[in-house]
Amino acid sequence: MRRLPAALLVAVAAITAPAVAGIHAEAYGVTAAGQPVEKVMLENERGMRLAYIDYGATLVAAEVADRHGKRTNVILSLPDLAAFERTRGRYGAVIGRYAGRIANARYTLDGKTVQLVPNSKGMALHGDPQPYDKRVWRRQDFADKESIGSIYRLHSPDGDQNLPGAMDITVTYRLLRKRDEFRIEYQATTTAPTVLNLTNHVYLNLAGAAANTLAGHRFQIDADRYLETDALRIPTGALLDVAGTPFDFRQAASVSARLPSVPGGYDHTLVLAKPIGAYARVATITAAGRRLVVSTSEPSVQLYTVNGFDGTETGSEGVSYQRHGAFAFETQHLPDSPNHASFPSTALYPGQVFRSQTSFRFGDD
């Protein structure tokens, strides 16, 4: 009998192998550059669903229950791959190599100055003009005793975004089987001294992605300082006490009620009141009978109330997304850290492994 080549046997096995319970992948489209993209949908034993696509390793849906058991998607997303390629909104995507602003698009590490690519305002921001959210990531799905999910991998060559060091990055999306909780786990290595700051830019509305208002949302955030910035939101280096300011969420408060006292809306770094590197619960957000508890190993969070939304983008629910209609809760290191020795370091050296984790746990309020 004629034997099939080994590579073909592997391909046949991959096609005919039974699907892992709770994990479903399907074609999502092809990029303008001809790269195929898949969408993965996870469902745990409680009925929570989480979905993401290979383009930008982008989260596109999370269906979670309210106090009455009604499940609604709380993640804002766009209707198709072409819309994700067009947008500058970074919906639900991984941001890197350096999330946040770097002043004058340069920094100095160990006496060596690195010049990045400045935007129109003279700063480096979110890895532009070739950010990680505009790339197709390699994916490997998995299932273990406690969870199901996918591991995304990206190789970032030496000089990528003008940053030194070839870098290998993994981002794991993990949905717990028995809890309405998903986790984002980051890991990275480098071949040369460099800086790194990864986050996810997911937009949330606990009343539902189509709600278009933050009315009813209450935030409790364990942050006792916030980062002072200039008119371009570049850090001055000062960390200010939140007491008596609209940035004091140590007791639960309405974010929408405070918006009039925050010119332009929230786009601010809150410094978390926990030891640097410690993984801890840092925030509880409630609305519409749902509760979200966020835990992280990161030292700060960027609270953003989608101030740039203006109704010109239509979401996957068929509604036009409006200003202050959602929020982002970006756990990360502080912006411009490479230029501030007093900030927690974002330097990464050969032989070191960067690790970070953030979890989003949902429940009824």
C-alpha cells in the first residue's frame, strides 16, 4: 500500500481531529496583504463566551450574565476584517512594543540613545506607524483542566519600530472553565537591551456594547496617585495624590458624573496602591446588574473614556459608537517610563523573561 507523505498525514490529522469542546475556530477573512485570519470562539461550562481574531490578537466579544442570568456582549468591536484594517481605534487589540507615549520619540538606556518614529505631535505612541495591532499573530489553541484558550505568538525583529533587539512575544487568552473569568498573560524575551510595555486596548460597556453611555457605571480603583501630564499628555514626572480630585476612585463613584470636571474626558494613568510586580485585585466596576473585578501584576492602569469616538464608526451591533460610550482599562507600566528613572522600569535585557498577567472576572452585581 502506498504511504502518504508525513507532512500530508499531519495535515489530514489536523483536519480530521475532533474539535476541543468549548473551542470553535472559523475563517474570518483575508487581509489586504493576503493573510488569512481566523476567529476563535470559546464557551465555558457556565455559558460565558469569549471571541477573538488573529488580526492584532484582537478581542471581539465577551458574553456575560447580569443578575437575572441574561447574557450580553460587553466588548465593543467592528463588523468585519476590513473595518479592523481601516480603524485607528485599536479595538481589543494587543498594543506594543511600547504602549503609551514616549516624549520626543526617543529615550536613553545604558548611555545609548534610541530614536523612535515620531507622530505628528512629535511623540512615539503605541508602536506606530507599524504597531502590533495591525499584524496577524500566529495562534495555537489549547485546553487544560482549568481553562481553554489560545496562545498568540509574534516575532518582532531587531530594529522593529526602530527598537533594538529581536523579540519573541506570546500573549495567552485563557477562559476559565468554571468561572466567568478570562485572563491575558504576556511573556517576552529580547536579544538586546530594549524597552517593552504591552497592554490590551479592549473597550467595555457593562450594559452592553451597543449601550453608548457610561451612565450607571461605578468604578472602585485601588489607586492612590495619578500621573501629572502636560497639554500633550506627556508625563512631567510628578505623581500626584488623588485625594480631592476626580481621579480618586478609592471609594466607588460614578465616572459619568465626574466627566464634566475632567476636560476632554478620562485618559489618565492611575498608579495602583500595591507592591510593584505583585498580582492583586485592583478594581471593581459595576453597571446594569453586572460586576467586573480586575486583577493585575502591572503597576498602573490607563483609564480612558473613548473621548475620540464621534459616531463615524459603526460597531458589530449596527450602532454608531459615541463619545464617552464605553471605557478602556489598560493595565500597563507608566507612559514615558524610559525617560523617568523614578518610574517602574520597562527595560528588558537578554536572558530575562518579561511576564505579566491581567484577569477580568465577571459576576452579577
